[in-house]
Amino acid sequence: MSALLIDGKARAAALRAEVATGVAAFVAARGRAPGLTVVLVGDDPASAVYVGAKGKACLEVGMISAEHRLPAETAQADLLALIGRLNSDPAVDGILVQMPLPKHIDSDRVIAAIDPGKDVDGFHPVNAGRLAIGQPALVPCTPSGCLLLIREALGDISGAEAVVIGRSSIVGKPMAALLTAASATVTIAHSRTRDLAGHVARADIVVAAVGIPAMVQGHWIKPGACVIDVGINRIALPDGKTRLVGDVDFAAARERAGWITPVPGGVGPMTIACLLANTLSAAQARS
């Protein structure tokens, strides 16, 4: 029997509706709408698409969306000065600096300059530290969305064996922290893990976020497991076209898993929905 598909589009739509209701209540109580400001440095086409999508999503739920598009040669000092102004602006509840930044700009320094209370990406060291020790924090959007999808499939995950493949600060590490907080038993694996197949074979929950197409083989998957594929990899086809694939061999894994996210249409839609939720939370905490 094939695994049930976890519909990220539907879950994201439901979350956006919840946020829209929260925004309406916020406006009624505070007399203003929450505001998200996105900063884009350079002209990376993919980043520009993401920024446009975020702005549109904000408007759809009743938030105020603002953008600062800066040339690629913008000096780091000028970017930091802009962030300082946004930190001080009472109309700005969330600040998102679109990554990647040009090579001459220190991304870590830029992230650290953002007010942790406005850090809706959840990347600031203060938010990362709070998440790690179990305190309330703004959580990175992709792992937050993954956890919602896992709960949608499994409900209570207390005691479940979980393997997170990938150790980035954006997905892998915060994902492991969220699963730990939910009382799962968590293993962090990566491309250099010995006997990765053996780790995956024990897992009730597999979150693949390593950035290697079809790295996770279908026959590794424990029968009935919940598989969350964060990977978005564009591969070339024999006819010269390209298509998106995940980090999991989807067709083979679907024959063994109980639940699985497709690529695209799984985790991706949840990321922007969780960004909206973070922005509303930031506004509520600040007002």
C-alpha cells in the first residue's frame, strides 16, 4: 500500500486562515496591522521570487508588507544601518533579510544585528539559544512547518524515534530541538554519518534536509514511518528540461512509508505560512 500524501498546501492554507483571523483581531484591538519588512540585497532571481511571494502572502492575511531592495554592491555598514532603523521603527514587527547575501557581507553579523523580537526567521542567536533550552522563541519557519505536518499525520509523537538528516542552523538543528521538545527520541545524522541506512531504518519519523537529490533510499524507510522531505533540488532531464526533486527517493519510499510529503507541494508552502504566524506572534509580543 502506498503512503498517504501529506498535503502541505492544504495545511498551509489552514494556517494562513488562522493567521488572518488573528490579524483581524489584532487590528481591532490595537488599531493597526502587523508589519513585515523584507530586505533584499542584490538581484538573485530566486530570491526576488521568494520576496514577492512573501509580500503577496502578507497582504492576503491583512498584514502590511514593505520591501527594501538594495544593489548588490551595498556596503555592509549601510545594510546594518538600515537594520538599525527598522529595529527602531514601531510600525515594523518583523524583519527578514533574504539570504544569501553578497559575499562581501557577513551574514552572521547581519542576523545578529536584528532585534531578536523582530527576527521572524528565527535565526538570531538569542532565538536559537532559547529554542535549544526550551524557552519561548521565534522558531525558524521551515522546521516549524515540518513539525505541524508531522503532528497532522501522527498526532502525539511522544517517545517516537526520529532521525533528522542535515545539521544546518536553518533546518536540521532547530528541527531536532523541536522534536526533542515534543518528547521524541532524536538522532541528528548527515552526509558523513556511518550506517545512515541503519539509523533511518529504526526511525518512526524521518526528516530529510541534506540537499542531495534522492539521497535517502526508499528501502531504508521503516514500514509505516512518517517521511518529511525538505529537499528542493533541480535536476536535468534527458530532454533538456528540469524538474524539482527532494532528498528522498519518493517513488520507492512511498511504497514503504505510512505518510510522506511530496516535492513540490509538501514542506514548501508551510514555510511562508509559518513566517506569517511568526510575524503575528512578534507583533502580539511587542504591543
